[in-house]
Amino acid sequence: MYFLKKLFLVVLALALMLTGLWLVVANSHLVSLDFLFFKTAAANLGLVVLLAFAAGAGIGLLVGLNLLEILRLRNRLYWLKREVRQLQDALGDKH
């Protein structure tokens, strides 16, 4: 089962790389981007699209991982507060 999963991931990665290569080759027009304060040099349109996708995916991954960590910590805080309330109630009943 591990071998099939590994093979699937390798085939998927290869398919993504070939798709990216095809995107760069099929969109060979030169474009330059005008930002607010500067203009970029002319570059291949497919490469610009591919780099923009990779940058967006990387930023999204970093934000997503940070969000998951925040949710995990909130869940832990909830359970710790619940435990504190239970201990306070137990101490309050004895006195």
C-alpha cells in the first residue's frame, strides 16, 4: 500500500511539472507588468502565470498552516479553561 501511495504521488508530481512546462511553452508571448511604482522587464507569459500561481500557493500554505496552529491552541485553551472550572467547582464544594 505504501508503494502505491508513493507511486501515485510521484506520478502526480510529474503530471504537475509537465503541465507547468506546457503552460510556459504554450504561452510564449512576452509581457511586462506595470506595478504602482515600477515596471518589470519583459518575460514569458506562461512563466509569469506559473510564478504567480506558485507564489500564491506558497503564501496560502503558510497562512493555512498558521491558521491550523491557532485553531489547535484555541481548542487546547477551551479544554484547559473547562478543567479549571471543574477544579474550582470541586474546591468550592469542599469549603
